[in-house]
Amino acid sequence: MTPNLGQGACQALEDAVTLAHCLDGTPDVTAALRSYDLLRRPRTRAVTRRSARLGTIGQLAWPPAVLLRDTAARLTPTRVTLRAMTPVLGWTPPGHRATATNSENH
């Protein structure tokens, strides 16, 4: 995973919580690991793809593209940026109900 979203440690924590949940649900380690993989793989792939896309945009070097990127970033309202990050920041541990975040309530 590229470091563009700063999600390395966060993903490790999510992995640990998910793995503990899967191991707690069964004495069969093989089944727990299969369940863990099914739960984590889609999210991990999505975060990895998003991070790579952000890295590609962040490393633009052609001056007109850099100007466009920087202008768009400056003009984008904070709430729009935060809402766009909801799929990354809004993770809910397995076995817990999702709740609305403050950004979704406003």
C-alpha cells in the first residue's frame, strides 16, 4: 500500500480487530482465516487503489496539471473532502452496528 492516505497503521489495527473477531467466532483457525480474508480483502483492495490514485495525482509534474490539481484542492470545501474520505475513515468493526458520523449529520 502506498503511503498517500496515511493508512498503513490504521489498516494494521483494522486487520488485528478483524482477525480477533474471526478467531473468537470459531475454534477452527483455517475457517477463521478464510473468514478474515473474505472480510478484509475487499476493503484493503479499495483503500490500496484509492491511495495509489491519490499518489498519482500528488506526483504530477507537468506545470498545467499541477496548477489545476492545486487550484482544485484549494477550492474544494473541507466538508466535500471529508465526505469523499468516508469510505476510508468510516470503518466499522465486524459485529458492530454502523453509526452516522458528525460529517454525515451536517
